[in-house]
Amino acid sequence: MIGPGGDGDEASSSARNRRRRPEPSPSQRALGLLTRREHSRKELVRKLAGRGVETAEAAAVVEKLSEAGWQDDARFAESLVRNRAASGYGPAWIRAELGTHGLGSEAVAAALATFEDDWADVARDQIRRRFGDAGQLDIAQQRKATDLLLRRGFAMEHVRAAMDHGQA
């Protein structure tokens, strides 16, 4: 039915406008990102700026959230170490990735120190995932496994330990 003022579109467009949510504030956007997963300061500022927030304002919001305990680079770093190690990456890869998040060498070293597992076990698990539990690897598979582990950031000592254990 057409309303008294015209073609009926006015009523439906005003109803749509009333149902629209207000634009979230930079703090709300940042909290929304932090509720999904931990973020570094640098990453959070970059994401807010990508969503149209001025860089200075984004940095101020992240600073407030950090002071309130919502954002913590140390907590982020520890989380990233656990997640990447569980995905089969070694300490060198993780160290490099943490560096891209603007964390200092001390913060990176502290995060890696919180890792409670053995890197050789992580490397061994990566070999098992890639090559199966067949036991002995032939020379070509050993070379491929070594290359894989080195590319994923494991030290040669971890590679040797993983390979020696697999050959026993």
C-alpha cells in the first residue's frame, strides 16, 4: 500500500536506517579484534588504520587498551610461540615472525623461553606428520625431511636429534 506522501519507499528506507547499527568506535573495533585472538600493538594499530582510523588515534586506543590489560605484547608473543610450535615451526622461524610484529629481542627471547616442550620433539612430530610412522627413512626422504625442518626454522641440533630418534 502506498502511503499518503508518495510511492512508499520513504517508509521502508527510514525503517532501514533505524535498524542500522551505529559505526563502532575505534576502541570497540580494537576490542572486537582482541576478543577473537591476541594481537601485537603494531598489528592492532595497522588493522585499525586499515579500517579508517587515524594512525595517531589508533595508537592512543591501543595504548589505553594495553594499560587496561586487554592488549599485551608478552601475552601475544607467548600465544604465537605455542601456536606456531603446534603447527610444526621451529624457534628461528618463530623468532623472525615475532620480529615482524615490532617486538624487541628481549621480548622475543622471553617468549621463546616460555616454551616448555622440546624443539627436537616438535621436529620429530613434523617428520611423522609429513613422512608417516614408517620407521626408517631412505636417504632421499632424510634429505627432504632435513630440508623441511631447516626451512621451518629448526636448528641443525634439533634436526639431528629428530632424525636420530627416527632411525633408532
